[in-house]
Amino acid sequence: MAEKDDGLGLTLSLKCSETYHPPPPPPPPPTVTAASTRFPLNLLPSPPLSFVQRHVSSHLNHQNHHQKLSFVINQPDLNPEPRSYQRVIDVNRPPASTSTLVALTAERDDDAFVSSPNSTVSSVSGKRVEREDNEAERESSSHGISGGEDEDDGGDAAAARKKLRLSKDQAAVLEETFKEHNTLNPKQKLALAKQLDLRPRQVEVWFQNRRARTKLKQTEVDCEYLKRCCDTLTEENRRLQKEVNELRALKLSPQFYMNMNPPTTLTMCPQCERVAVSSSSAAATSSTVGSTGLPKPLSMPSNHQKQNNLFLPRASIIPHRPVDAHHPRW
DNA sequence: TCCCGGGGAAATTTTACCTCA
DNA sequence: TATGAGGTAAAATTTCCCCGG
């Protein structure tokens, strides 16, 4: 991501541990969970809520208000809490008073046929239950032929256009089917439509929209992961830059030369693990920096250390170098 | 190789419903 | 309490593209 040679023999190399792969076609299972994401979220820190997180959270919170069937990351159960709604109106079963309209629309071909003019929703709140009652009445009266609307043809078109909310049961069955396979062949579509008393076109549209929502959620998850990755790398970069600055200050410090290491310090290459006699500058580079920013004096190895081969002076912080630049002065 | 129809993806529109001032 | 504006999710439509026959 970023490489920098600052003259101290330090190379800053910031690379994301993972390579971002362009999104493949959305694979089954379609439900978005942390496990289904392409990225190992558990390997990442948990930064504060990002924009994306806030956005998604806002969306999800809003959906809670609506009490609509939706999918939530890490929440495969679509109907987690028992609903207390009193009654569910099947939007695809027209009220008795709308039979005339049904008769009118029944002339259409399958896809153009409107299964119900009733637009009420399956509700969870008492408030909405009341609305259902009211709307059911309103619908049944407004769609009656006796209403005498001048929309004889246009009325049909409007009715065909009328959007219908699927009932909870219908949506649940669709969700279950979608979990098994996110696309339907014509046979499955017809069977499902028959089972749910929907038009095949409705089932098809529902699956299309559901795939779109799945993909959108997956995109949001991916975006969130990448943002976290970016945050982590930014923090790492900041830390390394600070370290570089400290080392630069160290190099320019007069005390750096005063505390010059004896010329026979042993250093070990972290790549080949060969121990070599390092130059004074290299040894100084590997000196540790105290909290004050000043170098600690290097000490000569004791006899014990020498005999037991325990003195490997800070070889572990000798910076990694590219292979082709290996041992430039060895 | 071109044409055609079916199906999916993406973009967009429409509708229903909620919250809030 | 009623109402309208604003916002959102979901249903539906339109358009484009790909692929197999």
C-alpha cells in the first residue's frame, strides 16, 4: 500500500492482510450474515460506529418501526418476536364486495391479472389494525361499480397498478423458499404462486427484489469491512510514522554518537538468521528508544551471555528488507 | 452469424405507511 | 385531535444485458 525508505534502512510496508476480491455473483445461501460475508470480520478491531454502520443501523431501526418483514445481518430469524396483531387480512383475497372487480380483472392474462384490489397490510399494531378495518371498508366501497367512477378502463389499469402488501404468512413462505434457492425455475414459480395464491409474476418480482436487497446488504457489509480495514491500516501507518520520526530524531541526536556501540556487536538477520558483525550505525539503528526519545546505552555482552549464546542484541527489530536488497553491506 | 425469447440485474417509479411538527 | 410534509420500505415497472436455442 505504501512503501517508504527513509534512509535508515527502514521500509514501511502497509498491506492489508487480505486481498479484496471483487464481488462474485451473490452465492446461496442468500441471507446475509457475518458468516456469509467474504471478509473475516472477527479479525478486525471494532472501531466506533462508522458512517456505513450508522446508515445501516438507521435503516434497520426504521424498519423496526415499520414492523415489516426484512432481513437483518446476524439475525436469520425473520420473525423473532411473537406478533400481537389481532387479525391478518390476506391482501390477495378480495373482500366480498369487490367481487365485481375481480370479475372484471379476471379477463386478463395471468400476469396482468390483479389478484386483489385490497391494499391493506398485515399489521402488528393496534393502530394499524384499526386502519385495516377502515381501509377495508374504504376499499370495498370505492371499488364498487356502483361508485360510478369514470375510470372504466383507467380504473382497471389503476387497480392493476395498485400495489399489494403481501401477508406475513406469504412473506414467510417466500423467505423460506428464498433461503433454499434464491432463484426459481418456472415450475417452482408456478407452484409457489399457487401455494401462496399469488400471481407468478408477483412471486417473480418478489424474488427479484429480494435478490436486490440481499446484494445491497452484502455491499453494505463489504463496505463496512473495508472501512474497518482502512481504519486499522491508518492507525498502523500513524504508529509506524511516529516510530520513524523517533528513529530520525535518534539518528540526529549527538547522544546517538556518544553512545555509539562497540564495533563488535553481534546482529542477526531476521531472514536468514545469520549472525554477523554489524557496523556501528547498523547497531545504533537497532538500539531501543526510551520513553524520552533518547537511546539507551548499549551494553557489552557478558561472558555468560556470550557462552550461552544469549546475546542477540535486538536483532529482532532489524528492519525487514527486500530479498534483492538483502545484506547490502554484509 | 444473426435473430429471438427468456430471465436476471439494475434503475426507477409507485404505493403504503410511519413519524413528527 | 386532525392533518400534511417528509421519509422509508416494499411492490411493481422499465430498461438493458446475457445466454441458449
